[in-house]
Amino acid sequence: MSSFSTYIIGFVVIVAGLAIGAYMLAVPPLWILVGVLVVIGIGVVMATSRTKPRDPPSV
């Protein structure tokens, strides 16, 4: 499994926990969905930037 996949799976688990917590606090489901989409988008951007291959050194 690549480091990108591991990062995304971990991020999804965190987001799921936060969404369940928000549901238990009676946050409206529409706002939970909006928050989940925003956080997943941020997670994909972070995972991509952290796991992209480094440029080879120029000679």
C-alpha cells in the first residue's frame, strides 16, 4: 500500500469520527456533509503535497 493510500485512509477515519461526533451533538446533517467534503478536500491536497516524489537534483 502506498503512503498516499495510508494517509487518505487515516484521514477518512478521522473525518468519520468527527462526523459522528457532530451528529451526536445534533449538528444539522447538511452542515456535517459540508464539513466532511471540505475536510476531505483538504486531506487530499495535503496527502498529494506530502507524498509526491521529489524532483531529481539538477546537475
